[in-house]
Amino acid sequence: MTQFRLHPVEQAFALAKTGQYRSRSEIARAMEKSGYTMADVNQLEGTSLTRQLNGLCRAAQADMAKTAA
């Protein structure tokens, strides 16, 4: 039986929104540990995608900080 996995880019965006990661590189490491291949993780390269993921990480962490305060 095959297990459903999100497309690597979709998974990266989902992880960025959790507030648990500070950057695209942290997300990439987490994805590798969870079984995504290096080819999958390499799809996260690129200036625009890095900027988007890093921005989402910052926004999610800021939201978490506001909620905790």
C-alpha cells in the first residue's frame, strides 16, 4: 500500500506555516529526515522560493510570539 505524500513544494509551504522553522534550509533538513529524497529537497532551491519560504517562516513565528504574549 502506498502512502500519500504532499508534493515537496507543498510540504515545504505547509511546514513554513507551522512556525517551527526559521528558514528554508531548516525545512529542507526536516524534509530529508522525514523521507523526502535529495531530488525532492532540491526543488526548494531558487531565490524566489527561498524568499517566500523564509517570509512565511518569519510571519508564522511572529504570529506564534503574539499568541504566546
